[in-house]
Amino acid sequence: MKTLIIGYGSPIRGDDALGPLAADRLENRSLPTGVEVISRHILTAELVADIADKDRVIFLDAAADSAPGTVRCRRLEPDARAVSTMAHFLDPRELLAWCETLYGRVPETCLVTAAGDSFDYDNYRLTPIAEAALDRMLDWVDRLMTQEGWTALSADGHP
């Protein structure tokens, strides 16, 4: 099974570096065959071809909409109306919509987020809360690299 893991976020905005740091840690592990990991500051349209070629995609990002340290995982579906944010050029659901439109297929996809505590300027330095959440993000990824973990994922992000 071909799996793509994309960690994204700003490395100069404190806890927003959670996604890229998670990707960096994963790249230093022994991963199953067929798993590719990339790190990006922002999501861009160039990722669509890479995504469309995979069976599964796991996005890793920081969140600012939950209590600091909260880690969630949820399935994503294509949504051409998903609102892009100023922090990340494209929303992952927009990329999935482009996959569907251009390639006629969409891989199984989920988003794992960890809520940060501080998004002030700080180069690749996480708060202690975000550092602890990073380990829990990686636990989610480990589960999602198994069929059982993926199957157990409910729509609301709880196994």
C-alpha cells in the first residue's frame, strides 16, 4: 500500500512547526515499505500529483482551535469549497478535490492535528505542551500505518 505522510506548518511560528517536526522525526525512523514522508511549509497545488498516486495520505498539522496539547485525527473528504487559510496556502480538502477533478480518484485521507500553545515567532522550538502532543501525533501515525488502525478510525477522530 502506497502511503504519503505530509507534515506542514511554519517553522518560524513556534508550535506551528508541529507538522514539519513530526515529518522530520518520521523520516528518521524505519518505516514500512511504500511509506513516503515529506515536509512542507505550505500546501501547494504541486502536491496533487503526489497525492493522487497514493492509496492513503496522512496530513500532520498544528491546530489553534482546541485546548493546547489536544491531539485529534479525522478523515478528510474532497471539498472544493474548503476555505484556504492565510497560514497554509491550500486546505488539504482542496488538494483532494483537485485529485478527484484531475485524476478521477481520491486516496483515503486523514488529518492528524495537535493544538499548539504558542504561535509566536520562534524557529523550530516547541512549547512543552506541544512537544508532548508531538509524541501523541506520532502514535496516531503508527496506528494509521496498519489496516486495523485505519479501520478503527471513526468519523469524529476517535479509535
